[in-house]
Amino acid sequence: MSNSELYDHPALYDALFPVRADLRWYLDLARAAAGDVLELACGTGQFTVPIARAGVPIAGLDLSPAMLQAARERAATANISVEFLQGDMRNFEMGRQFKLIFIAHNSLLHLHTAEEIVAAFATVRRHLAPGGVFAFDIFNPSVRRLARPPGQRFRLMQVETQMFGSLSVEEIAEYDAAAQVTHARLYISAPGKPDAWVVPLDLRNIFPQELPLLLAAGGLELKSRAGDLFEPAFHSESRSQVCLCQAP
């Protein structure tokens, strides 16, 4: 049993969270941007490398050395040149501006306080070129899920993977209502290896009515919000908040 950060296991992360339709959505945005693109929390380059392969100039920034190493290896395997930098989305300096900046796969929610989120938005604002777009997708908090009894294991998902076989994921989670942070522990089992990995995953919940206020505090304006990558309307039953923002 391995008890460590999920981001210490890039191959496991990719197996659990593959890119599918979301890659097409961000790729379309990147092509439409008609300029330099920056992916924050780029991880293993699941988005960055295919976008670069499509001929879009893109850079990737991430805090995890292990994930960045995997991203560089992915780019090398694809024979693609991509600028990958280690940095913190709350406070980085690239020395130039971008037509599109995006954060995919709920990665924004690793910032747990309002101050951290606003700092990230302000840093994005400084790096947006005139008319540039800031895009991200995060989950829409589910009150039913937040109300689950702490200490009980719940089945989260099962994923068929080439590298690890069938992976089963269960979680124990406790919601800190004051901080709006869900503190979870994932129990990931492979064939013949129950609880092969046990990893913490703590994510902030950003509720729909507070999101525009956080963006405004960071100098950004929410231009559109969808309930899924290819669902035009956002409503109370939407699972996601897919957002496009600009400087006002």
C-alpha cells in the first residue's frame, strides 16, 4: 500500500483521469485564440502536448516536479517542443502575455482560500493579452455529496486502463463547511491489489454565486458559464461550471 500524493504518480493520474471530449473543447479554444496559450496546472501535458502538436504555440506551468518530468517525456516522445515551467499559479511571472490561459480538470480547486483564488485570478489577469480569454472547468458543488457521513467509504468510480488493468476507486471524505474544503482520501485498488494506493485529495468547493465575486476581486469578468463542456446552459443540476472570462 502506497500512501503519498496522487501527483507523485503521474502514470496513475493519467490512467484515472484521461482526457477525452475536454481535450477537443480546449483545443478548439486554443485554435480560436490565434496567439500564445498558457496552461496552468498542466500536469503531465495531457492537454499541452496535443495542442502543441496542432501547431498552437503553448507553454505549461505546474508545481509538481514529477508531473512536469512526465510532461517533458510526453513531449519528447511526440517530438514536440513545449516550454514547461515549474511554478505556482498563485504567483508566477512569465514576462509576456497570452491570448488564452486555461486551467482544466478541477485543478483550480487545489487553491483552498479565497485569498489564494483571488491571487491566482489577479496573476492570470496580468498575463492576459488584450482581448484574451481565461477558461477553466470546475465541479458544481453537490450538497448531497457534501452531506455524506464522514468516515464511511463510498464507491467513486471504476476505470479500465491499459497500464494497471481495472482500477476501482473508493473515497472517505469529510467536508469542512467553514473552509468550504472537502478533505478526501482515495483508496485505489488494482486487480489482486486492494488499496494499492491510498492518496489524499483536498479540494475547495466554489459555489456558483461566489464565483463571479472572486473573479471580480481578481480583475476578471465571467463572460459565460455552461453546465458541461458541450452543454450551453448552466442550471442547478449541472455537474460542472465551465467558464470563459475576460478582463472587463
